[in-house]
Amino acid sequence: MIKNSLKRKNHYTSSAPKYRTRFGDVVFVILNYSFFIIFTLACIFPFYYLLINTISDNDLVRKGAIRLIPKGIHFKNYLSLRSVNDLMQAFRVTVGRTVIGTVLMVLASGLVGFLVTKKEMWGRSFWYRFMIITMYFNAGLIPWYLNMSMMGLTDNFLGYIIPGIVAPYNIILVKTYIESIPGELEESAYIDGASYMTVFRKIIWPLSKPILATIAIFGAVGHWNSFQDSLIIMQNNAQLYTLQHRLYMYLNQTTNIGQVMTSGNTQISASTQAALLNSKTIKYTISMVTVLPVLFVYPFMQRYFEKGIMLGAVKG
């Protein structure tokens, strides 16, 4: 009897279909990995090329001799940027608008996203649809500038902050994420006498960290890379120029900025001064400075970004 059962077991095991790797599958895997490896290298190479040209010998950079490997490594280009006062001021302005703007945007998106999930909210459907419409229609650049001027936000640091507090797309992501949280958690809190703000602060906010981190990345990158608002509404206040705005100016005036860099430090040797006047090196160095903060921040936020964007996209 035992032998018969073992035979049946072996019969069932041997008759189970086995997956056979076909030649087409192998070719697909090879092509798939090759494509993504090449694509990754293509994305990384521009940043690598900037880096090696900023730390290589400036004469070799000027001649275009730096291709894949840095030569004559030094960090004088980065140290020389300290003598450019307006660049440091632009850096402080950009950091300030990025931190303050992102924090306020995340707070507003979290709170509004929570409120529009409540059916008892007055005019919920109207306000939610009205907010979504603003994603597709706007008055245009000139009316926007006139509106900013009438509100006194031109040549004003608040011009960077106030317009970006309400972000409809981020609110939609937060709303969708909150709707995926089990409603029983809120109901139990309401039964215990908790208010809406208590539920938001002690339940919704802690559970929404992945999507909040996701929109924080969106907001921070947007603030850091933005220069059009600085270019348009900060025309009469150079102290409020952003780092990207300064980069735009330096890329068009590399000779002048080279003179400022060398004249600001009397201890620089003649050979170093001549090298600093290299317009190509100046462009590369300032471009790298504007890119590095985002490159350093994103890896720490990546796990929250992937989780938040996937869960926030489950429902519409």
C-alpha cells in the first residue's frame, strides 16, 4: 500500500509540466538588460562628465582633452566660488525657498487632501473640481505677472513661496493615498471623541509619510530648479535672484564672472587666475554646484518615493 502511494506521488510529480527556457526568452533577457544598462549609463554620463571636467587641469579642459578619466585632479574651481558673493547669496535664497516652500506645500497638500476625502465637507465636489481645473487652464504669463504685481509679490521673497503652497496634483496624490487607508481607523477615533484635526495629526499624518515624502521630492526639486519666476518677478532686486537664475546669467557672462572670481582673492597665483578665466571650466563648475544637492538628497528619499507613488496611483 505504501509502495502504491509512493508510485502515485512519483507519477504526479513526474507528470507536472516543467518550464523550458527557450532561445527567444534568453535573447529577450539579454536585450532587456543591455538596453537598461545602456540607458542608465546614458543618464549618468552627463553628470560624470561635468564632475571630471571640474576637478581636472583647467588647461586640459579648455583643450577638450578630458574624456573619461580626470587628469591633474584639483578642487581650486570649487574653492574659488567662495569669492563670488552674489553666488553665495543666490545659494541662500534658493535653499530658503526650497525648505520653506516645500514644508508649507506638504502641510497644505496633506491637510487639503484629507479634507476633500470627507463627504460632509461643504461644497466638497465643487472645490475639488475647481482645484483640478487649474491644472489644465491658466490665464497666461502676462496676466500672471500682473496679478503678482498687484498683490505686491514682485521683488518680494514671498513671491517664491505663496504661489506654490497649493499644488493640485500633489493634493490628488495625497487624497488618493488617504482613501487607501482603512476607514475603521478614523471611525474608532471619532467614536472616542477625536476631532478632525486630532485624527489628521495622530492617524492620517503618520500613516501618510510615504506619499508626503513623494510630494516633498516633487516640491523640493521644483523649487530648486525654478528660475523663470526669479527672472520675471525679481528684476529690480538682485539680492533675491535664485541659484538657477545666477547660473543662467553666468553662462551668458562667463568672462565677467571669471574676472570677479580672480579679483576676489588676491592670493591666487597668476597661473591659477589664467586658468579660472577659462569659460568652459566656469560653466561646468557652477552647473555642478547647482546639481549636487538634488543628487545627494534623492537617494535617501527613493524608498519613500517608490512606495508613495505606487500606492497613490491605485485609485483615481
